[in-house]
Amino acid sequence: MAGASGAQAGCAGHGASGEAVTAVPLLLFAAAARRIRLRTLRLIQYPGPSMQLVLAIAWFGEPFDVNRAVGYDAIWLALVIYPVDGLRTRRTVAPG
């Protein structure tokens, strides 16, 4: 397990600054998320993963084989099914 101690030693000394680099964007996101409607927040979060995928493939040369394409398509299929089912359920359960 010499590799584990080496990895830990490489992180030594970055405590407070590393935590700030992680915490500050999360706190800013949380503050901004409280100021907008949940519907808007959900809508703006949809394209993020796809933009990251395009960037990873185009800019960084990440491989995108058939297995990854199937997984990507399955995720987007679920993202389509979920709101469609919600709309169907809303229509069938009429208030009254």
C-alpha cells in the first residue's frame, strides 16, 4: 500500500485552499438556485452533461464507443420518459 501513502502525501498542505476551491462554487450555486424557480433550474441543468460530453470528445479526444453511446442514449431516454409520464399523470388526475 505504498501508493496510498504517496497519494496522501501529495495532497498534504492543500487543505484550506482545496476546500475553498470546492466549497465556494457550491455555495454560489446554492445561493443562485434559491433565487430562481425550480422549473427554471431543472431546465438549465439538462444541457450541462451533454455539453461536457461534446467538450470531452471534441477538445480532449475522449473515446466514445458503442457502449458509451448506448449508456448516453439510455440516460436521455429516461430524461424524456420521466417528464412525459409526469404530464400524463397530471392530466389523468384532474383536480376537483
